[in-house]
Amino acid sequence: MPRGFGRRGRGRKGFVHGDFLSAALLLLIKKKPSHGYELVQRLLETNFYDFEHDPAVVYNLLRKMEISGLIMYELEAGGGPFRKVYKITPEGERYLEIISKEIEALYKQLKAFLVEYKNSNK
């Protein structure tokens, strides 16, 4: 579960790498409700998330996000067993908005760091 957000609502304390995976999954789910395997594949195809994970990591995070109320699922019949199709909840939408602002702030900090770094090499 993303730190500091969820049913207890303790507030955010900063950005960590795991938050980026949560944000990436929420964005993909917001754009198109999907089942776990499809999300693993779509994650590999994005142009904004360049990290590979064992699918078990993604499935575990999906389960934690579902327990925390950020996503929900509906069972879908297919050619085999039922699949969970994940959808973002209003709480998930709020979390995505918060984490997007944190990503933007981190982007500005990283950009400022790179400017300082380049200036130090002159």
C-alpha cells in the first residue's frame, strides 16, 4: 500500500519508488480498466515507466491497493477462469492526484539538481 494514504488517511510524507509503481498502475487503470496480466503487459509498454517487475510484485500491489480502497474489481468471464478487472475508485482518483503533484515537485527538484550538477562541471 502506498505509504500514508488509505483508510486511515494519515497524510503523505514524501515520494518513494514504490509510489511511482502505484501511480503508474492507477493511471493505467484509470485510462482503461484491466485485469492483472494485461496491466503487467501495459506497464512494460508505457513510455513513462522504465522498470521491470516480477508479475508477483504487481499482483501483490494490486491486492494491497484493493484492500486500501484505491481500486476495486469486477469478475469477468473469459475463455478460462474468472478474471478480476480492476477499476479506480474515487479514493484512488484522489491518491493519483496527490501523487501526481508529488511527481511534479520531484521532477522540478531533479531538474534543479541537474542544472547545479552541470554548472559544477564548468
